Amino acid sequence: MGDNSIAIKTQVPASKKLSAPDARSLLKDASKLHVAKGKKLSVFDVSDALSDEAVAAMLGPTGNLRAPTIVRGKTLIVGYNEALFAKLLG
């Protein structure tokens, strides 16, 4: 994040496992969700309703929230993809 001059407000250690209820909580204030799983990118409009598909996309194979998870305004970014970060974070 330092390369893009982005300040981290809250950092949660990996030892604290976040699950589906935590994902739903993060989605409540979001209008767009971007999920990166390897080279696959998915975008969800979550401004109207929270879909089970959006929550499932946020979780890894163990059922925990994928990392990194970034909240920027009303946009939620889950997972790592260099091109997505460049586009959304500058």
C-alpha cells in the first residue's frame, strides 16, 4: 500500500479469522464489490441487496474472508490482483 501512498486505517491480523457474518457486515456499507481469485475478477453491485453469491465469493476454501480485504469509500475489494489494484487504487 505504501507504493500507492495509501494509508491503512485498520489492520486485522491473520490470526483473527473473519467468516461469512463478517463479510455480510462489510457489505452493508458497500455499493460495489470487486473480488479477485487469481486471474479471475468478479464485480457485484451490492447497493440494493446482499446476495449469497457475493458473500460466497468473498470467502476462501476454509470459509474465512479472503485477504487482502480493502474498503475504499463504498467500494469493497477482496483478494489480490495487480491490475485491479492499479485500476481502483491508482
